[in-house]
Amino acid sequence: MKQSIVPNNNERRLGDNDFIVSKTDTKGRITYANRIFMEIAGFCESELLGVQHNIIRHPDMPRGVFRFMWDTLKAGEEFFGFAKNLCADGGYYWVFANITPDYDRDGKLQGYYSVRHKPPQSAIDTIFPIYQQMLSIEKGCSPREAPDKSLQYLSDVVGQTGAKDYNSLVLSLYKPSGV
């Protein structure tokens, strides 16, 4: 389904009090999507459940960010990040995402739980040029080495800011309204 979506410049914005919630299984297939997710992304529940969460991956998002995300989650840690997501009609929306591993009572990984909020415009203004440079690096590499090369660039940028890692940088950029 996603292959037929042609991105356009129509931006949708989350409200200040909106939050998107989704759950996936261990392979990234959506097992739950709240109404706000369906509304802003423009997909009905039947189009989301059982589908890979990357159905909303916008082509402006570098693969290196997702490499860091999966490395972080596989290490059992929570991930924080900014993402430009794709809508069913080709539009897009930005989110501040927090993704955590979801364990059953016995401590066995059963999937991932994600909550996304409206990011501050200042954070998008900071992170988007970094993502654009990462995409440029990825385009100049083989598909196999692209995520690692762009992730190295991201790590270098993070190091220059003095932040410990990408999660720390993102958290320093995220300041909810009213805070």
C-alpha cells in the first residue's frame, strides 16, 4: 500500500494536547493504533492493524535514525526522537516519539509501545537540516552502508553539541508548551 503514496507538501499538525499511541509486535507490525493516530495519518484501523509500522515512514527520514532506534530498543532501552511521518494522502506530520520495549509478566519481549506528541517548531528547525545531511550521505553510499554512514554523521553532530547521545540531544530540544 505504501509504495503508491506520493509525498506532497501538505502538513498536518497535532494539537498541543494530542498524543498518538501505537503498539507493535516484536517484528514492528501494528497491533494497536489510537484514534488520533488513525485521524492524522489518514488510515483506518483495518489498514493499520497487522501492517509494518513503517507504513508511515516518510522518505525525508534518514535510515540512520531508524538504525539508532532499533539498536536502542534491542538493547532494552527506550528511544526518543523526532520523526516526519507520511499520511495516507501523501501529506506529512512531525512528532516527538518515545518508544519503549513492552515486556510480559515473565520479562519476555512482546513488542513495542510508542507515544508521540507535537514537537516544538524550534526542535524541527534544528533537527531537519541534520536529517537532510544524513539523507545526502545515504544517497552517496551503497544501500548496505548508508544507515551506518549517516548514523556516524549523526553521532558526530551529537558529539559537537556536548550531548551524550541522540536521545539526550532530542530530550534537550523537546520542551512541551507550558514548560
